[in-house]
Amino acid sequence: MYYLSTVNLLFNSICMKKILLTTCIIAAFACNKVEKAETYSNYPIEAVNLNHVQLSDNFWLPRIESIQNKVIRYAFDKCEAEGRLENFVIAGQVIKGGEGCARGKMPFDDTDVYKTLEGLAYSLINSPNPTLEAYADSVITIIAQGQEPDGYLTTWRTINPMKPTSDWVTPGPRWSHLDISHELYNSGHLFEAAAAYYWATGKRNMLDIALKNADLLLSVFGDNTYNAVPGHQIVETGLIKLYQITGKEEYLHLSKKFLDLRGDSSVREIWGAENIQDHLPVLEQEEAVGHAVRAVYMYAGMTDIAAIYQDAEYLAAVHKLWENMVNKKMYITGGIGSRHHLEMFGDNYELPNLTAYSETCASIGSVYWNERLFRLTGDAKYYDIIERTMYNALIAGISLEGTEFFYPNPLESDGEYAFNKGACTREAWFDCSCCPTNLIRFIPYVPNLIYATHDNDIYINLFMSNKASIPGKAVTIKQETNYPWDGKIKIHVSANERQAFALKIRIPEWVVNKPVPSSLYQYADTSDDTYKVWLDGKEIKGELTNGYFEIKQDWPENSLVELDLPMQVRHVVANEQVTDLKGLMSIEYGPLVYCAEEIDNKGHFEQIRFSTKDHFSVESAPELLGGINSIKKKEDSKEQSFIPYYTWSNRGIGKMKVWFAQE
Ligand SMILES: [Zn+2]
């Protein structure tokens, strides 16, 4: 075993700073740009990629800017301070015959660097930043140093295969303990980041590292070689992204092989087969079980396979898993994975509030999966899940300041519960920092989720102020809205020349008296208010198809579509089989789930009750919590106050609840 002295560590750290500086200069010359790549998904419906969408939104744009201007650098500084960057340098020295000892605590620490790079890449697409890009190039040069000559890239094992960074990882040769080594998880995030950076910049520096690693995987795990199952999924979707860029079918085959092999592995370490979704062949899995992040990453990979191979069996399997999750295992916030123990899905209808896990990464994975299901089917119900998750469980994971993070996202806090870190207050970083870096990679990707096209259809799935040029259509769409605080949306449609197409506008299920596309939650009150649509000032009516209001016509040069999605406070109750929510009620407004914090309800927090007879007022509070609508209720001369769930715990540790007793 090799140990570095403090002096050596400092020396390494100084070396790395020098590398960062010099590679900035080298990178400027070495990375010849090629034309920015469009990505093709092999799905029947294509997303309108974020390079065609310019946000001007009051809600999402500041969040994306905060990631680019502050959080990315913050995360790289953390990675540097905790050795995640240095590990690549140490690995490089070991490869050259030197000595070393990995820093950090997790076998997947490398991925925090990849995920931060991925978010950086997406942020560059609409907001070029040469300084940040040069910094990224220097980080990529550091990553390259840690790659072994044959393409292998997992720094802790290169540095010392007998001394894993975590004591729960079994030492041994490459690929010998895939259940827990995270070698293929590291590859998966490398591929996802490389695809993003190539797309954003046209540079091959990160992509070449990824392809070299992927080619190694082909030689080890490809056809007629070692049959093994990744212990933590994501290499499946990562390989497919490399296939989509290069057209190399072996990457696609290996992705499918990793999925097809499941249910037939006998090697088990620590977590058990069900926790890593290896208990049954994927086509026979009907219940969402095990580690929630692993699960939704795998379901996303299965959906890719269903789309690319047009495989009906794969499609049937993901539909069953989706129905199970949405009908029996999802929080009202869109969060999934209810147990702290092994970060896993609970049993059907097991949805506790105080001890909810609802990992931020699982919400992000659910969005990635649901977005694929939409592109495969054209059904708006997947976007009902995406919207609910994005505006509630997912962004609750990051503080309004942008530099504190929740790992679990409980729906109740007693101000004390700290079964696991981050259960009642956000933290600056974690030893296992998957959630912060996942937020960094996800948030700049948000503009990619707004529009999609299929033949002569243009889908509008999310509402935020932006201007988008629709590829292949010579059509520009401009949205103006104050969503999610107001349901009024102006959609300016400009066509270069008169042309026929269908504009499909998603009408959220919360507008048509259904909070979710399942039987898990329902409104306890009724409302006659419904959506309205005007075309050039004239109200138009029509039936919804798959959740979309369709305007099909010969579009003149300029048209104005106005949409009114009436927002009001609605009472929600859960399916009575959810014992933890029996007799409880929650409220929501538009796409936002609301909660009450003790800080706003001193002296009467414990007395809060809901009833369908409640009279609420909705008040714009631009100075509060980054600018929100707060909801008030007068009760016995006391004013109860409610805030959007995602804003909780931004004013210190205290009590919070989403669900209250029903009067
Ligand atoms: Zn996480």
C-alpha cells in the first residue's frame, strides 16, 4: 500500500493548480472546434434542443444563471478541496510508475467531476463563457491523466486496487466486484458528461476519453465476453448517448446486453439482488423496487431500448413499472423512494412524511425517465409527473442561495429528526455528493424539456418565458408568462411563411380536476373553473387528446395564442390505502405543493387543520423566499401562512408539514 505524506499531498495540489493554469492555455490551441452537434434520439418525437431555446423566465433563468455563475465553480472547489480532482492526477502518477493513495471517501467520487462538467456544458450552450469553458478544458486534461493506456478510468482502483476509498468496497482486480465497485457507474457518468460537452462545444477532448473507455468496455463486456451486470445503473443510457453520437452499434448492443442479463446473476455483495434490480429479468419486473435512483436510471435505459429497437416487450415492462410507481409509490411532491434504509422504494402505499427519503437524485432520474416516455408515446401524463417533480421534490433539493443541498426531501420536519444527514436542513456538501452535482447537471438542461416536435406537430409541454426557433419548421414560438405564480400564458407564433401544422399545448391535469395521472391522490374539493384558450383574441374550444389542446391550421405569419390555466388553492387527499396519510389533507396551487413552517405560524403551528370549507387568500410576496405567492387562511383570529414546499428550510431549522389533519 502506498501512502502520501502531507508534503506530497501539498505538492500534488500545487502541481494540479499549475496544470489548471497551463492547460487553460494549451486547451485554447489544442481543441479545434467542429460544428456543434445536433443530437438525434431515435425516438418518434424529438425534443427541441436547448440550443434553440432562449429563456427569459423569472423562475428558471435565475436558477440556471446561479448554477453557471456560482454553483459550478463552488462544486469544482469542493471537488478540489476533497481530492476528487487530485485523484486523477495521483492516478496519472501511478500509471507512470509513481506511488499514490486515493483521497476522498466514495468509489464514485470521480462522477462528481463529470456531473459538474455536464451541467457546465449545458450552461454554455445558450450562455457562452470562454473562461468557464477554458476551465472545463483544463479539468478534462486532468481527467485524461487518470485514464490508463487501455482506457480504464476509475481512479481509486488505478491508484491502489487493494485500498478502496470506502471500507464497504471489496478490494480486488478490475470488474471483480461490480455490485459495489461503481466502475461502470463511473463510466456511465463519464459518457453522459462527454456527450454533453461534445454537443455544447463541438470539442472532442472529453468525448475521446469516453470513447476510449467505452471501447475498453466493449472488449471486456461485449458480445461473447464477460457476462456481468452493473451494480449501479447509468452506463446503459450513457452508452446509448455514445451510440447516438458515433453510430457505433456495439455501444447500443452492450447497453441492451447489460439490461438483458439482469435476473441471472449469482454474485451478491452487501445490498442484495432486489436493491440493484437484479432479482428478475427486466421484462418480468412489475414493481418498482430497490434503490430508487438505480431503478429510474435503469427504467430510462429500458425506455431507450424500447424506442430504438421498437421493442414491444420492453415497452410493456416500463409501462407496468411506471403504473406501479405513479399509483402506489410516489409522494405528492413527485418524490420517490420512501425508505432511508438502502435509499429504496418502500412497499406499495408506504409513503411516510417525517422519515421520507425522496432523494433529490431519484427525482432527477424520474424526470429523465418520464421525458423519454413522453417522446415515445406523445402522452402528456408523463409531463404531469415531470412538472410536479420539477417544481416540488426536485428543486427543494437546492437552497435559494444555491450552495446548500438536501439529499433526502422529507414532507415533514419536527426540527430534530436527523436519521440521516440532511433530513431537516440542507448541507453545504456531502461525502457522498451525488445530489448536489446531479442538480448542477439537471438545472441547465431544463430548457430542453419545453418543446418537442413530431412530423407536423409542435408540442408545448412546459410553461416559462422563452423564445424558441423550431427546427425544420421555420417557426418561432415566444412564451410570456409569470408561471408558476399565474396561469396566464401568451404564446406568440411566428411563421416565416404561411404553413400548416398542429400546435399541441399541454393542459396540466391539475387544471382538469386531477392532481396526478393515477388513483394515488385526488382533490377533495371541486372546481368549475377550467382552462380557456384564445386564438387571435377569439376563444376556441376543443377536446383534449392525450392531454393536449390542439390547434391545427394554416398558420399565418403572426398569431397569438392566449392560455388561461386557472390557479386556485386546492385540497388534496390520498388514496385511503396510504396509512401514513389517513385523515390528512394537503393544499396546492397550480403546479406547486404548499407547506407550512413553524416560523410563519408561531404559537398555532400544531393547530393547523384543513377542511374543504377553508377560505384562502393568495398573496404575492416578492420579498419573501426569492419571490413567491404565499397562501393565507384566517382561523380564530389567527392568520395561518403557507409557502411553496420547495422553499422550506431556507430560514433555519424548524417544524414543517405538507399534510395536516382534516377537520
Ligand atoms: Zn443523490
